[in-house]
Amino acid sequence: MKLWTSPSYMPSDWLQYAKDTFDCLYAEGAEHTRMMSIGVHLRIMGRPGRIHALEKFLNYVAQHDDVWIARRIDIARHWIGTAGNHR
């Protein structure tokens, strides 16, 4: 929502924030599994002047090893399928 409500982020600000958050969680992930959730709304992030920030972020994340980019349903199915292993 920080791209929408005042004072709002510019797409480049959002991209840097997302990268910084990812970098922190990726480093922590060396010790324990981490998950980063990004909620995007078509009318906010899907605008022509903003979508490039999401594309750049996904490209940045994809350059790292052992990263899974997943939808919510994929995460839910994974945890349902492995629930016995995480108790």
C-alpha cells in the first residue's frame, strides 16, 4: 500500500525496500527457513509505471540459489503435504 497512500514510495523505493528485505531473510535462511510474502494488487503494482519494479525484483530473487517463488496455494499444498515433518 505504500505505493498508493501518501506519503507514498516511488517504484524505485519499493524495489530497494523489497531487495533489502529479501537480502536480510536470505542471509537468515542460511540458519533457518524464511519466507517473504509480497502482496500485490493489480490496480496498484500493475500500472505501467510500477510493474517494472516487480519484474526487477523477481529477476533479482531468481539469481539466488535455493529460492522458491510460489503462489499462496503452492505454499499451502506444500505445508499440507509435509505437515507431519514439521510438528
